[in-house]
Amino acid sequence: MDIRLTVEKLIAYAKANLALKEEDEVYTRNLLLSVLRLPSPLGGEADIKDAANADVPDALMEEIAEYAKKAHLTEEGGEERFAANIFGLLLPMPSEINAAFRAAYKEGGPEKACDYLYRLSVMSGYVQKTAISRNLKWTYDDGKSGLEITVNLSKPEKSNKDIAKLAHAPKGDKYPSCSLCKENEGFEGSATHPPRRNLRTVKLSLGGERWFLQYSPYAYFEEHCIAVNEQHVPMHVDGRTPDKLLDFVDYLPNYFIGSNASLPIVGGSILNHEHFQGGKHLMPMHHASILTHYRSEEFPTLEFGILDWYNSAVRFEGTDRKEVAACAAKLIEGWENFDCPECDILSHTGETLHNASSPICRKIGEKYSFTVILRNNRTNEEYPDGIFHVHPEHLNIKSEGIGLIEAMGLFILPPRLKRQMGEIAAILTGDAAYDESALNDPANDLYVHRNMVKKLLSEGKAANMDEAEGRVKDYINQTCAAILDNTAVFKKDENGRRGFDAFLRSLGFQEA
Ligand SMILES: [Zn+2]
């Protein structure tokens, strides 16, 4: 490998894919020579066609990382960061990205603008398309809206305890304060902070505040974006949140947008910086219909009702933005203080709040479609991790909190499951021996799955690997559905129905 050829390939790649302009070519080549400590570029013709036509930056990134290691241009383990740094140099400055985004918006509308930023985020290696394509993905047909399940191989598993620790971590001297802060744009990264040299964002104005839009590097679904407050302020969902979400969908009606609940256990993994998540993909929950219709004199134009969905969600739709915003605010604020001891719902313990909501919005033509998922994070003796959290018998499949994405029916399962699913399937076919006492050893990789293995085996051996894998997947499907049922504050029984009705009546809604 000749690194000087890599430089020419990078220039060709950046011209084709990263909006590098001809006027900036010589300048950028010199930047690369400087960072790679090369005295001069390659002379003569270079074969750069493949590089210009590449659809991901991986091969070039690997060449840079390999050279950085060989030439001792970075400390050990810093190769990936070094490569991200190079791609950061090739990208336009944030001001140019913002101008190009606005120009694309003006010319071709929100889709064209989003296409521009998304493509750039993939081609700069920020959105890790290759890693994402290696994830295991399938859908569970439950006879209704279905569930989507992904075993994510690129993101490490976090426990609720890790998340709580992060939420209460002092801001201190850490720079950037967190992984969502605006200050990540162009940040080189360190051994403890991921490289963000190739991150680019565009400005948003939500609820009169300065926010910005970026894409998720892990891309749980199609064009998974994050809207982030420019200020490092904690997550909070209140009566002003609906207006921010409505501003988002008015500007980018091609994406849905939603907020995690703002309490631990029910609120996703980043609670210390206000942000929303959204994207092009429609979630299983979006396909659910209204089960029980309600009406209210206060909101005469809205179609309103309880959603036919696993957890407790209300949907309302209408074209009058003011009415939609007021209805959402009423639900969010009303839920905060609603108690229903028969359903185990206590909104407070002393000063500590337990009720939280997750508002989600999208636009269908001129109509706003708003969903509010009701959550509660209370714990008790029987459920020390949360009454409306993944119950202990399901923790082997998912131990993290059930945040916005899962609550909408898309499960992101930990990478360890890929290996463990294979191991369990091998036991089912008999290719691997079943040793019950070995599985009872906490050091065993399948210890957490011992009950699952026992149950699956009690239903008989599998004839072949296909059947075994199908049965393991089916077990996971049922578990994901049961987990969502766990998170429902109003269960699908008489008690739950009465409680849900009492909540809506307390806000002035009557069953239609
Ligand atoms: Zn932050």
C-alpha cells in the first residue's frame, strides 16, 4: 500500500461524495500531506476510479488506520480516531453544510435537504452503515401492527444503574459535557470519548429555542435522526414540549419525532441532555389503530382515542395545530399527577415524581398525528427494578430500560444475543450437550438463559438448525411482546380499562 495513492483516492472520494470543491483540492491535499507527514504527493496518473465510486468509506478508513499504526502517527488504539480525523478534514465546514442544507430545502423541499445531510453522514463514516448492515434483524408478526427486532452488534449494553449514574454525573470539567453536546461537532475524541471529527449538524429552531439536527451513528432504523438542544439541559417533558415537536414536523414533515420520558428506567440512556429522536422509518406503533374512541368539548376537531397497542398510549389527530398542542400539553400535565392505586399507579413518593410521558408526533398530509405513551417508573419490593419495567424473567433478553424506540415496537437487543442464540439452538438440535448443572453456574455464558433453555427443551428437540433458530427467535418475539405488556401502566384487564377511562375522564374526555 502506498499512502500517497491513498491521498489521491481520498481526494477523489471527497470530490464525488463529500462535496469537496475543485477550488479546495490543492489546499486539501496539502492538509492531508501535513497530517500524514508526507513531503510530497504521488506524481503521475493514479488509479482512483474505485475509490470515487465506493458507497461506504470503510476501505479508505482501513487504509488510513493501517498506515497510522505502521508509521506511529497515533498512540495504540487511536487508529480509528485518526481515520475519523482525516474524514473530518475532507468534509465542508459546518457553515457550508448549513447553507447547502437550506439551499437543498429551498430547491427540493425537506426530503432533498435531509438526503443531503444523511448521505454526507454515511459517506463520512459518521453513520456506520457497514456495522449496521451486520446487525441481525427480523419482524415478528403478532397479527396486528407487529414488532421489529434487531440484535445490535455495534452498541454496547448499558444497565439501568449505569444510566442513573450518568444522569447524576456532575457537569464538571468534562469536555464536551456529554455525547450529545453541540461541542462534539468536529471534536477529535479521546480514549473515553468517541471521535466526532466527522460529525456535522444543521440548525433547527424548536419552540423558540436553538436546537440542531444530526443522524444517529448507530442508525436503529432508516434515517434515524436526533434533534438536540444547543444547551446542555436535562431531559424534561412538559407543556412546552408539544410545540417543539410540532415545530419539528412542520419543518421536516418527512420524519416522525418523539421524546423519551424524562425519568430513569423509563427514559432511554441519555437523561442529562434534552433531545428528541425521529426519522423516516415508521414504527410498529405508527401502524396501530384506535381501539376506543373518546371525545372532548374542549377539543372538538380532534379524533381521539386509546391506541390498540401493547403499552398505554393515546392518539389524537387533527389539522388545528393549536388544538393538538393544547391537547398534548393537557395529557402530559394531567398524567404527571394522576394516581390509580388499583393499577399500582402512584404519581409521587413524597417529592419524587414517578409518572412520565413520551410524546411522539408526525404529519400525515396536513394532519398532525400525535401519540402520548404513559409511563411510570415506581419500584416496590416485588419489582425492585420497576413495576412497569422488564420483569425479572425477561431480563435475559433485554435488561436495559425500555425507552422511546422500544416503546414504539422496535427492539434493540444486546450483541451478546447473537452468540447466545446460536449456542441455544445447538443445544436444541443436540449438536451441543445439555448440562443443566453447568447452566446453573453463574460463570456460564448461558446462565441467564437457563430457564429459557429448559422451557424450549421441554417442548422437544429440534430436527435441524433452521427449526432450532426459529424456535429461539419465537421465544425472543414472545418475550419482547411480554416486555411491552410489562411497561403498560393500564393493563388489558377490567381494572386497567377502568383506570384508563378514569384518567381520560379526569381530563374532560368521554367515551364516544
Ligand atoms: Zn450535553
